[in-house]
Amino acid sequence: MLTYHRVVPPEVVDRQQVQPGMYMLEESFAAHIAYLREHFTILSLDELLDLWQTNQFKRDRSYCVITFDDGWRDNYQFAFPILRRSAVPATIFLATDFIGTTRWFWPDRMMLVLEQARAQAGGPTTRQEVSAMLADTVGVRQSAEDGNFIFVQSGRPIDTGAIIERCKEVAVDEIEALVERLGCVLGMDRPSERVLLDWTEVREMAAQGVSFGSHSCSHRILTNIPLSEVSRELIESRNAMLQQGVTPSSAFCYPNGNFNPGIQELVRESGYRAAVGCEIGLEGDRPGDPYALKRVSLHEDSSSSDPLLALALSGIR
């Protein structure tokens, strides 16, 4: 089972400051599909669940399931034409509150803000404000060394990806407020480009071999919110798809891969047959835990050639 997020051309990576672990280039993804078609029987996620449930999984065959997390617009623009030409199924997990809006997930807005803070040749007052805000919320400061602006934590350089991971440990409302304040100090407007799917695109893809599952409503990390809110996320995200005329997959996808036994039980009680996270690994003729299915995450840095892809698919960490 494979995890993708975004499939984009290079200019999108540069314009949106896409995180390295979040994208495949268009031509690399096309090469992936050609490789996978040659070496695997590619199924939708629900088809795999059916094989497990009916004991029809054949040990002498190599199966592959392609999944995408979040519901990016470029899944429709760039990945979908490749999938359609090759008649390959895929499952896209949607954070339904964002579909059909111009909202961005906070990590992507934070990437823009941090890169602007790093690049901006502003005066010391701006740098001090940025540094103070980051220090108060996530313990990171901005410093000037050898004429370059860098971020440091406990006196050691830290990159933007690590800052975003640190932010995930803080309440989402605090991080959203931090992004807003940093944007104001740096004179940045909220990004208005639509980067996620709309429901018309979802329905078109659903009619042509792409299935859709729930990735919650708000994309909040479920282990950071009360179980009553987790339950709402599980139920309302699926209802949103039904209201839009889309039959949802029977599998759920944990935002950021975070879950615990209580959340797993809620997923089961809510009627889902399975759930996927971010634990790296392969599944065999029987899943170890249907509510913690393993996947292999693929992105440009890790699998941009056939040998690298083969290594990732081998299960060797």
C-alpha cells in the first residue's frame, strides 16, 4: 500500500514552497505507474479489503494499492490524467472541510511564512518580532549568521520542516494564530490560490475509477482533541461525501498518522472496515491490524528512479 500526497510540476514546488516530503514530480509519478503496472496487480483499497474479508487474497500475486492523502487539486490536474490513461485505480483521502474552498492547511501556510522570514532582508525590528513569536510558541528563534537568516533551537540550526514538526505538538488554534501574526509582521496576504480539490473535480474522478475516503473534516491531529470531537470528525466527513453524491471508501485515514486504541475503537464503531496511518511497512495475506494498516510513503527525494522505487517497495527501512 503506497502513500502519495501531491503530484506537481517544478514551478508549483517553487511557487508554493512545497515541503520536500510532500510531492512527486509529474514525470516521476508517471514512471512509478509504469513500473507498478509491470510488477503488481493494482487494486483500489476497498478491493483489497474485500480480498481479505473473503479469503481470496492470492499469495502468489503481488498486490499494490495507491493512496493519496489530503485531497490536493494537483491530484486532479496532474495525477488523474496519468491514472486514467493507464486505467489504474487509486484512493484519495479527503479532509472534507477544505474541499471546494481556498483554505490552506496551516503547515503549508507556515512554510510560506518561514521562507519569507528567511529570505526577507528586513530590519532588526522585524527579525526580533519574528524571533519572539516563534520562541514563545515553539521555542525557535531567528538569527542572522554570516549575513544569512537561519532558525535555531537550543542554540542549534533547525530547518523549516523540523519547525513544522515541532508545531504539531502545539494546539492547532495557537499555531493558526501564530501563522496569522507572522504573516502580518512580514506584510504577507493570506494565500488565495485554490490548492485543494472541489466537489465537481471529486465527482468527475469518482466516475472514472478513483475512490474517496475520509481523512477527517478539519485535518486536526486526532490524538490532540477529545474523543467526542473525533467521533464527529469520523461521522461528518463521511456524511459530507454522501451529501455531495460521492460514495465513500470503507477505510479511514488518520491525519498525520496519529491514533491510539480509543480512536481505533471509535473508527470501528463508526462503521469503517479499516484505517491507514503512516507506519511504514507491507501487509500480507492477512493484515496485522486492520485499523492500523501499514503503508510505504513515496516522494521525489526518496523514489525518483526505478532503483529507488524498488528499494522503497522492498520494505527495507
